[in-house]
Amino acid sequence: MVLTVCCLAAASVQAAGPGAGTSAPTREAKEEAQRRFEAGKDLYEENDFRGALIEFKRAYQLAPHFKLLYTIAQVHYQLQDYAASLQAFEKYLADGGRDVPGPRRAEVEKEIERLKTRVAKVEIVCNKSGAEVAVDEVEVGTTPLSKPVVVSAGRRRISVSMKGKATVSRVVEFAGGDTTSMTIELQDDDAKAKPAPTATSTTPAAPPSRPVSTGAWIGWGVTGVLAAGTVITGVLALQSSKDLADERETPNVGSGALNDASSKTSALALTTDILGAATIVAGGVSLYFTLKKPSNAVQVGVGPAAVVVLGRF
């Protein structure tokens, strides 16, 4: 369908006719309607179909005339709103009656038959009366609806809302010629705020964390000191061993110097071994007190060649 300015110009709003209602529009309303109609033509020529449709609808509200319905139906068709186009064409024929020329009536009837293949009908049933029903955010009536809602083929959002109730929206795909039905249950808004029933969990709760005892803190501190001492004496032992090797290769070194260097190296090596063993013991004890229930009667001491731990285990 091609919409031209000639088709638009066919809808004169200068005088009220069939479909104008019980009261004729005022002169000011007619003049405003004519301005709106001219603005709609300009917008249509600029391909702003949505803007043009708004202006044509406003003109019809101000000065209803059945010829404007033909124009409105044409613009709806351009916007691919086939349901609205069909309804406007049907109202055009109904309101125009005998004033619709024979050729124009035949043309519109042909368009109506084609549009019926591009729309679907959906019967919407709601458990509440007075709820607003909208299709793609355009209100189409309130419940209970007297007849099925005509929607354009394609994906449509059906929404039902009511004050104090939670709005229900569904996205449905309709094919041309479909006739379907849907039932929508509205619930109170406060139902959303009610806490959901607590489900029984099969996952065991994590045990509460156990505070680390004073003995554990002392034990880890001692372990750290012993580890540091082990590293230091180990480095010194290595250096002493290297010095001893150098003196042995040096000519004319006395036996006394060699004995002193050897004794120093042995002492440092022994100390390193003792401190290393003490570090392992202290670490094990610290780990024990970290994992077990703390005890108040714990004493940790360091001797020249051992770590002393007193307490109840």
C-alpha cells in the first residue's frame, strides 16, 4: 500500500459529518484540527510517520470526521501496525456509511481482507475486574473484555495491571490468522514482599571458627625465631667451612690455626643442626595448639641445645 499526499488530502476537517458525535466541534476546534492536519501532512512528507500519526489523531479528537480515519489507517499501515490499521479502516466504513464512495469502499474492503491475514485474535481472561490490558504498552481496554483483542502478527507483549496488584506481562508470538486465549492471575503487591518459604538445606553448616590460643601464638613466634637462627648459623657455617678449606690450601699455615678453624666450623654446623631440629619441633607444637583447643597451662622455652615445652596435652 502506497500512501500519498493525495490520500491524506481526502480527509477534510473543515466540517463535522458522520462520526462527529452528538455535539459539533467549535470553530476554534475546527481551526486547530486543520492546523494539526496540515502539520501531519508535512511530517508525513518528511517520512516522520509516527509524528504524522500523532498530529492526525489529535485532529480527529478535535473535529472527528470519518475521512480522517482513512488517513489514520494508511499511516498505521506504513508503521506496520496492522491491527490498528484494520480497526481504523473498519471504523471508516462504519462511520462513513453511504457517504463512502463506491470505488473507495471497494478499495477499503479489499485492504481489510488483506489485513486480516496479518493480525491475530487473543482472548484475555483475568481473575480481577477493572484491570487495564495493554499490548506493546498501548492500552486496549479493561477487564472483563467484551471481545478478543486484535493484535498485529509477530512478537507482542501483553500486560495486565491494576492498582494494588502486581503487573503481569507476557511476551507471545502470534502468527497471522491465529485465534488464541490466555488466563492471567493478578496477585496482591504485598505478596511479592512476603518472604519465600525457607527451604531445608542438605549442605551442613560450616563449623564456627575457633580462636587461636595464646600458646599457639607463642609457639609460632618461637618457631619463627628458631628458623631465623637456623638460617643465620647455617650461612656462618658455610662461610667457616670455606675459610677452613682456604687455610688448608694456604702454605705454611700452623696446625693451631687449622684446629681453631675446624673447631669453629664444627660448632657452627652443630648449632645449625640443633636449631633446625628445634624449629621442626616448635613448628609441630605450634600446629598442634592451632588445631586443638587452647590450654592455659602452656610454657615454651629455649635451651642451649633444645626446646622445652611444658603443658597439658
